[in-house]
Amino acid sequence: MVAEVTARRRCAARYGLRSGALPVLAAVGALAARNTAAIQPAHLHAAGLMSASLLRSYVRELCMAGLVERYTRGGTRYLCLAAPGVRCLAWYQRALRSGAQAYFSNTRIG
């Protein structure tokens, strides 16, 4: 859908990210919303979003932007959504919603 691409590019430009990093941020947010207290990078790779090397580069980019925090406990790496990441994800979701509303208000169904 065109609204998703437009929203992703706008949000990426607003936060200084590559547009491919936003699906990774959304996946971390979705896992956090499911009350998964400990999100491992392997969970994101198991979701089949992208290759492992590309996923690592996007996670590194999100961590450098301060949207996702990375920590280690007991030798295992974990990710969590930081407060700026929550705001970025909320902005992205609002942009998606408004784009979808604009699309469906201009489309005649039936």
C-alpha cells in the first residue's frame, strides 16, 4: 500500500533513519506489546523480516539513534524499546492511519 511506504519514508526522514529500520522497530514494539519482557535479536530473525546481517545493521542503527536499547543479562543479548522509540513508533502508526483514511476516503467502494 502506498500509504505505508510514504509513512515509512516520512518517519525515517524525521528520525534520521534508513526506511528499512522502521519494520524492525515495529517488530520490537509488537513483541513488547505482547508483554515479551526479554526480546532477543534471534526473535526478530525468526520472524523472517530480513537477512541476519541486514537485521544487525538496522538494530545497530536504532540503538545509535536511541530508539532501542540493547543489554546483556547472563550472557544473552536482549533488546527493549526506549522512550524515544515509543514516540517514533506512535508517530509512524498515526501516519499509517491517516494515510489509510485518506486512501479509503478517496476510494469509492461498491
